[in-house]
Amino acid sequence: MKKTTKFILLFVFVSIITILGCKKNDKNNDNATPVAPTVTTNSVTAISTASATCGGNITSDGNSDVTARGVCWSTSTSPTIADSKTTNGTGTGTFTSSITGLTANTNYHVRAYATNAIGTSYGNDVSFTTTTQGSSTVTDIDGNVYNTVTIGTQTWMAENLKVKHYRNGDQITNVTVDATWNTLTTEAYCWYNNDYTTYGSVYGALYNWFAVNDSRNICPTGWHVPTDVEWNTLENYLGGASVAGGKLKETGTTHWLTPNQGATNEVGFNALPGGYRYSSAVFGTVASRGLFWTKYQQNIYNAAYVYLMNDFESVVNSSQNLKAGMSLRLVKD
């Protein structure tokens, strides 16, 4: 009986020590030394001549309440809250900011910020370029509205095409079955992984070259599929193929895989990595490659296309089987 009593007393003692230790640890955690918040900058979207949308994500308040957050911007690198800024509430988590009062065709730098009792922290520097005066929109036969951008002497769509009908109203054939796609010698389109919600709504459609070249015309009135020469004109205007890809790509890693090498989106082209449907019908390279047909057919098997990559800042000119599915960017007549 005495042994049992001693065991019970020992158990109670150990339990009390454990509870006190936990309370001490909790107290220490509650009294952790505050530090500055941790924040990242989101990609810049909805770029126009005078405005854009950005935001950030505060992943840690640094053990002190975040009392102000937003984005700041400038034409110089590493802007601070002493420059132009937004104020978008308090606390941790994600937030969206509207940047206004910008100048057309101007390169800006933006950073998210978060302020607590210790000070202000900044996210990574993201650059973007507002569109040229006169930029507008174009609407396809399905009612999809696309932003456009003037670059040099050309006006381009600033989004990937996702139309499902030709200019005359005929439907473009939507092919989802692999065994059908890889035997086609006629026009067709698809969404990446046959999933419009996840991919098509963001990256547009993938068209085989037969759809690109169909006489019923895939383009809205006043627009056409660019030739390889017109793509080369764009590349040369931006300093050559070796650097043009970076200047065309949307910045950040919301849609492009890291590192999105050299991406500045200097001219507001917002190139997206819509991936590819091989002539064998297999899907691949979404988020790492943006592949765009040209109107130039090289032979009975292949047509020319250009592509941009997440790990290079160049534009590559190549050719591919006519059965393959790729994105389209259109240029104004």
C-alpha cells in the first residue's frame, strides 16, 4: 500500500512539473521577441495605360500585429512607402491592390509592404510596363474580350485566343479523345488537359494548324494570325530573339514556373505558358512553355512556330507537326 501511495505521489509531482513547464513554454512563446513581418509581392495583372493590379501575401506578422499593408511603386528599383503606395487593411494573409495614376508606356517597379511595431518589410521587386496610348480591346465572335497592346508599328492581342467559332459562325471542332486527335488531318481545338476551368480560362485554347489555316478564318475581323516575319519584326523591335522573350513574358511565378528567367513584360504583351498538345495527343509543358503558331507552313508535315521558356529569356523559332496543338496570339491588320 505504501508503494502504491509513493507511486501516486510521484506521478502527481511529475504531472505538476510537466504542466508548469508547458505553461512556462507557452509564456515564452507569447513573449517571443517581435521582428519585422514577412511579405511577398504578387504578380502584376490587368495592366493598362494608367493602372494595374498587384498585391501581396503576409506570411508572418513577426509576433507583432500588422497595422498597415499594401504596395508601393516607382520608376526606380526597390520602391518604399516614401514613394507612391496603397493602403490595404491590416493583418496577415493575401491582399489585392489597385495601382492608379500611372503614365502610359512606362516601366515601373512595385513591392508589397507590411508594417508592425518593429518597422516595415518589403516583398520582392516586380517590374511591369504600362501599355501604349491608344491600346484598346477586341471582341471575338463568341463575345470574348481581349486586351491589345501597340508595340512599335504593330498592334497585338495581349491575351491568348480562346474562340470556339470561326468568323462565319461555324464551330471549330473540339476534340478530346487522344485516338482521334493523333489521326486528324482537319481542324480542331482543345483545352489543356481538356479542362477549361483550370487551364482554358487562363491560358486560352490549343489549336492544331489546320484550324489556324482554315479558310473560314479563326480571327476577328481586322485581325490575322501572324507570319513568322511578323514575329521576327516584334523580336527585333525588342532587341533581338536572345532577349525578346523576357520582355514579352508576364512577370512573376503565378503562371510561369520559377525562375521565369529575365521576365519584365516591358511592353505589356503578357505572354503566358499555355503548354502544348503533341501530335500524339499527349499534353505537356504548361507553365513552362508558351508556344505560338505562325501562319507559315514549311511543308506538308510542318509549320513554323515560336516559343518562350521559363528558364530562358530568348524567343526560339522552330517548326512542328501540323497536328500539334498550340496557343495563338493575333496581330492587327
